Amino acid sequence: MNRSEGVYIISVAARLLNLHPQTLRKYERAGFITPARTIGMLRLYSAEDIARLRLIKYLVEDLGLNLAGVQFVLNLASGLVALDQLLSTARNDREAHQRAQAAVGELLEELGLRQRHPSG
């Protein structure tokens, strides 16, 4: 099974996560997940969606983040994943190394740890 292939309907996903289906709908409206849809428009959650929802649940319930905080963490995590992929190819590639360095700068700016450049 492909991790991004939707297989769980909302009631099953909610049960797996111990969340109310309305909470899953709220996270979808917030843009945190985009479950696949059947022809009849039923939501189908993939293993990848379930993993992302577990992270969101942890951020909200255990760390006490609000939705804006969750969005910030998800964006940061996405940037780190992209950076990790860049770094894995940058060893002997100067251009990839420069892209990775720029990505680090953007993440630091997002965290407020580096001043934005006047042109950016």
C-alpha cells in the first residue's frame, strides 16, 4: 500500500486517533491535511494523513499549541525535510550547497533568529 493512498474513512480515522470527526474536519479546513475523496465525496485518510494528524494532536494536546502554532511548526518541519533532502544531495554539488545554505537562512528568518535581507 502506498502511504499516501487514502484508505480510512473519517469515522475510522477518528477512532484510530481518538479524536472527534469534527476535529478532523477542522484540521482540514485549517489546511493541515487534505484527505482524498471518493466519487461520493467521502474523505479517505491515508497512513501519511494519520501520521500527520498524530503530530498535530501531539502539538495541540501535549504541547498546548493553538492552530497558528501548529501551522508554524508544520511549515518549519516541511522546511527541515526539504533542507534534509537538499543536504543529502549537496555533498559535492556547489549549487545544491548554496540552495541548502539559503534554505537554512530562510528557516532562521522564520524563527526570528536572523534579520531579513532588505530585498527579501
